[in-house]
Amino acid sequence: MSTSSKTGLEALLTPENSVLLLIDHQPFQFANLNSHEPALIVNNVVGLAKTAKAYGVPTILTTVLEERGGNLIQPLQDVFPDQKPINRTFINTWEDQRVVDAVKATGRKKLIIAGLWTEICVAMPALHAAGEGFDVYAVTDASGGVSAEAHDMAVRRMVQAGITPITWLAVSGELQRDWARTDAASPEDMAAALMHAGGTGVAFAWEMQLLNTPVPPAGV
């Protein structure tokens, strides 16, 4: 199991210690997503992906049986237009050696996971990777299950195993850490991600306007 501290400064995510794994945000999974409004999950996972890209966090995309379940949703693929998702047959992503190798190649031990469905495609690899020493963070609002109960039970199960639940905007805050910091993400990249943050995104765009800084459209 991971021996990483769950408290103190080292419990927080940084651009240098994190890797993001996005699992199966595909049409088939969305068709039976009932724990959240599907549009909300699309918005949140795209915001999460843009955040990771802005801060230089390595991001691994993966699908399952995409020839039957459909390709990765286009707004998410558009964040990484040149990256081909790893297409699996394993239900448990962590049993696909290509995925494990891709994560380990980054040298990072804080593994951020979001996917559909929470009770299967997030919980299974999260539990598996945690057992191999990774400090796993499950992004609960960029994931969803076939019911509210299924999602909730999955999160509870992961928490019992020492996995940390987190939301996508909290990931962004931990990566930025200091508003005076200018070496992590450009204002344009931050604006692109925060356009998915509801009222916070609107306020941030207004601030950018006051500072006479161009704000990219939300789809960028």
C-alpha cells in the first residue's frame, strides 16, 4: 500500500508529482450515467483535462472496446488532439500493462483518476494501483456511476482503502497553490480551464477583462 502522508504539505498535489489517468469517457458509458447530469460530467472532465494540460501534468487517455462503445468524447479528445487513447479489453484498466507502463514512465506517484463508471472503471484501478504503492486521488465530480448509490458506494469503498476523493476545481487549486505564481500555467491556459468552473469562471473572465488579458473561448 501507499505510504504517502494523508496530511501535511506533501499530501497536496503539485504539477511535478502528479499524473492524470482519464478512463472511458465514451458514449456507451454516458448512456447509463445516472448519478450526475451527463453534461456536468462532460464539463468537469474537460475542465480537469485542460487544467492538467495547463500545468504540464502528464495525462493518459484510455477507452474500452471503442469499436463498440464509441470513441472518447470529442471535447475531451480536442484537449489532446494528437494523443491516441489506449483502447483496452480489460475492465480493470490497471490490468492493461500498457496503461501501467505509461503511468510508471512519468515517474510520478500521485495518481489522479477520473472515469466512467465510478464503481467499476474508477474503483478497480484505484484500488489496484494503491496496492502497488501509488497515492491515488479519485476526482468524484469528473466521474459518475449507473446510479447515485453506485457512485456513492464506490467513493466510500475507495476512501476505506485510503484513496483520496477530490473535485476537479480542488485539483486546480492545489496545482496553482499561490496566485502570485507565474511559472506554472499561463493566464490564457488558466482561463481556458476555469471557463468550466461556473460562476468562478465567469468572475475570472471578468478579472481578465479588467486586466486587458485575452480570454480564450470556452471550447479551446
